[in-house]
Amino acid sequence: MSTMPPCGVLTPKDFKSELRPIWCPGCGDYSVLQAVYRALAAVNRPPHEIAFVSGIGCSSRIPGYTTAYGFNSVHGRALPIAQGIKMARPDLLVLAAGGDGDGFSIGGGHVAHAIRRNVDITYIVMDNQIYGLTKGQLSPTSARGTKTCTSRLGSLEQPVNPLLYVLGYGCAFVAQGTPADMPGLTAIIEEAIRYPGFALVNIQSPCVTYGEEDQLIKAHRARMTTLESLGHDPSDLIKAMDKAQHYGTELYTGVFYRNPEPPATFEGLAAERKQEMMKSAPPREKILDLFLQK
Ligand SMILES: Cc1ncc(C[n+]2csc(CCOP(=O)(O)OP(=O)(O)O)c2C)c(N)n1
Ligand code: SF4
């Protein structure tokens, strides 16, 4: 970890670790990493106040390429670990990241519970619609018909819609980005970090080795539409769900939903409960009496 720079002068370089990324040349995850550096610099929290947790996958290598405290953990388990860290150290800025397989296949069950608890974590999903690390099998977000080594004649399954999934569980901040729009991607990561509660950023991050042609950055650039240009109102949940339904056909970028009244966080409620219990707790001597059944 780098030494802490003076307050107020953090730059993207301060978040760059000495490890050299080993992603394939052209992988979208490089751009995600750059956007994370820029967003963290804008948020201006020093690296030693940041915990960055991931699962397993190509994308899950990302914490190691930053100067934050990182944990490249277990496949599908980034969120339980990130929640534990935030509960133990609510003062830390906690980020979680991983692939679509990590988040919506093996780790899919955790997403719902992290959302309903509303622990203040920013969850960055690098959604390349494939299992990259294990050499290109179908992932939960692969489009129907996708041909891979495990689906030679094309996938028969309906893909998971990650945007609708999280909106359905009540996620208070939901955004989508692509490396084809770096300023937009950086802005939504920064906004997600600043949002007080569980926030999801789904990033269409192309896998140049196993991904489909229409998922590459050039194709994204041609077909992406910013929600802002459509006059989308991100405070309207129903409209957010309406736009999210087009996942897989349209590439909408920007903030789908931002609850204008952020719900209470789990760590905030837990701290309040602790205060209440301390107030009503019997004095120490009394506890000893009770214990000794005097
Ligand atoms: C418990 C467990 N099951 C399966 C694996 C094998 N495995 C490692 S990464 C991965 C999926 C990777 O895809 P994704 O999460 O989308 O990330 P990507 O590599 O595409 O970034 C799988 C199935 C594992 N490491 N652990
Ligand atoms: S296999 Fe795909 S996701 Fe993994 S590093 Fe290469 S391009 Fe990126």
C-alpha cells in the first residue's frame, strides 16, 4: 500500500498498485479499473480507508490492482464478506466487485439479502455475459442462442436481467455503464460510492476473448443510449423498471434509479439498536446478581 498523500490532493495514480493487470489485451476490465481509480480520486478517501472485496473470476482480480485493502475472496461470496467488513468497521468505504457469474449465478442469493439489509456498499458487476476465467462457458446473463464450449448449438436459457433483479429487491441506487463512455462510467461509480446505502453499478465490460461480437466496445459505442438523453427521471421507480426491461436489447447507460429518500442503512439501524439496549441495560452489578441468581 502506498503512503497516505496529503489531504485534498488524491489523484487516480494514488489508487494504482504495483501489480500489473494480467487481463487479455483489450479486456473491458482495464477501463473499469481506470474508471474506479478516477472515481476514488474524486471521492477523495485515502486508500487505507477503503476495503475492496471481490469473488473469483477475471474481473474479481480488480482489488489487487488498487492500493485499497483488498480481498480476492471466494467465488460468489464477495457480498457476505463486504457486509461483514462494513458492520465491523462502518467508518470504511466498502466496495465489492466481480463478474456476472460471481454475482448472479453462484452468488445470486446474496445479492437479494445485501439489498434488503441495505448495508452501505457499492457493488460493481463487470457483466461480460460469459465465464471468462474458466474459458468461456455460459453465464447467467448470456443471451439466448449464445454459442460457447458448453452450448455448441446455442443457449436455450432466458438470461437473468441484473437490473430488474436488483430493482425488484428494492435496491435504492441502480446504474449501468460501459467502457465505451469513460466519463459516464466514472460518474456513475462515483455517484454510487457517494450514495448512502447499497448501490449497484452494472458494467457491460466486454470479454474480447470469449465474448460475442456485439458485446465489444466498438459495438457498444454504436448502440449505447444515455438515459439522460431520453429525459429519464431516475427518481421514478416504475420508469426505471420500464427502462431496465430492455436489458439485452438496448444498451441504456446512466442512473436507472436513485431513491431520493435513501432508506436507513443496516449499520445505522444496528448502531441505534445498540444505543437503545445500552440505555435500558441493567447496571453491571445487577447483571452479576442475575447471573448468580441472588
Ligand atoms: C465454488 C467454485 N465454483 C466454481 C469455480 C470456478 N469458477 C471460477 S471463476 C468462475 C466464473 C467466472 O465468471 P464471472 O464470475 O462472470 O467472471 P469473469 O471471469 O467473466 O470476469 C467459475 C465458474 C470456483 N472458483 N469456485
Ligand atoms: S478472458 Fe475475457 S474477461 Fe477474462 S481477461 Fe480475457 S478478455 Fe477479460
